[in-house]
Amino acid sequence: MRLRGLEAPRLNIRPARVSDVPAICDLIKSFADKKLMIRRTLGELYEAIREFYVAVDDDGQIIGCSALHVFWEDLAELKCLAVSEQAQGRGVGRKLVDACWDSARVLDIKSVFTLTYVPEFFERCGYAQIEKSELPHKIWNECVRCPLFPNCNEVALIRSVSVSAAMTFNHQALMPLAVGV
Ligand SMILES: CC(C)(COP(=O)(O)OP(=O)(O)OC[C@H]1O[C@@H](n2cnc3c(N)ncnc32)[C@H](O)[C@@H]1OP(=O)(O)O)[C@@H](O)C(=O)NCCC(=O)NCCS
């Protein structure tokens, strides 16, 4: 449910530009400091800039970001989702999640998963919980960088073009690339 009395900010969701990277870095850092997200360096963000979307308010300020990272022909991860505290509760997060889903559809990727401490939010955005063990090993490579590793209780959720697609993405194709964590 939205916060009563607060209008959705006028905002633009667009692919990120390199000039957005410092603001994205600061936004992610503000939540990484609270152990809610994995910290990203400027270098990592510049390299991955094509994966990012940003929410920009009327004043041109970055108030949110998200990213879609492709893993395989049928699977991508929604990551780096953050909305500045002042802009939360007004639909910005949902729009950033939708932007990644639309991007996956353009790429013809059938399933998008995420790992999160806020599963209820993603359920509101059309994602359904799955067992983490259903995801390919390769996705755990980043977990060693998490401040809560190995005692994290992140929840895995997935959205697919069809329910059956959620259960049939090609696990085996990713297994040989797995690096143990
Ligand atoms: C989680 C986060 C992205 C949500 O962004 P937001 O802009 O506040 O979310 P929205 O306003 O778009 O909310 C969409 C829906 O989810 C619900 N929702 C939002 N945050 C929620 C939460 N923490 N728990 C449960 N439901 C939540 C809203 O009530 C709304 O419901 P509706 O369908 O009834 O309208 C934001 O709180 C955030 O950046 N948190 C800190 C960083 C973080 O945890 N990122 C996720 C890491 S994977």
C-alpha cells in the first residue's frame, strides 16, 4: 500500500548514463552501510552501466536505480535496486522493477530472479518466492562479498513469462561455470 497523502514524484525512468555513476554509487553505498545491499565500486558501476536504469526526479536528481544482469539465454537477475529514503513508498521501486522486466522481455529472456530481504515488495511487483536451491550455482559468486555472508537469509523470487518457464530454465547449462562459495 502506498503512503497516504504522498503523490508519486514526477520522475523519469531511463537507462543510466556514465555521468549518473557517482550518484548511483552514493545511493547504493547508503544502503550498503546498513548491510542492506552489496557495495559497488565506481569501476564496477562504469563497467556495468549498460545494465542500469535510474529514476530521475524533476530536479534531475537520481532517486533510484536498478540493474538487469543476464546470466544465460533464459535467465537474468534483477539487482542493485535502491530508492532513496525520501522517495520511498511512492511507486518508484515498482517502476524500476518494471523497467528491468521490460528490458528482459526485449532481450527475449523468459525469467528474472532476485535475491532480497524485502520479498513482500517483490511479491507486490509480480514475483513469486522459490527455493534458493532452484537457482544455478553460478549466481552465488557475489555472495562472498556480502557483509552478511555466510549467514544471510535473503529470499529468492522469480518472475517468468509463464509459470512453467520459472521451473524449466536451463540449470544444467550454468552448472559447469559455477564457482563454489
Ligand atoms: C525496497 C524498495 C526498493 C522499495 O521501493 P519503493 O519505491 O519504496 O516501493 P514502491 O513504492 O514502488 O512499492 C510498491 C509496492 O510494494 C510495497 N512495499 C514497498 N516496500 C515494501 C516493504 N519493505 N515491505 C513490504 N511491502 C513493500 C508498497 O507498499 C507497494 O504496495 P502496493 O502494491 O500496495 O502499492 C526501497 O524501500 C529500498 O530501496 N529499500 C532499501 C534498499 C533495498 O532493500 N533494496 C532491495 C535490495 S534487493
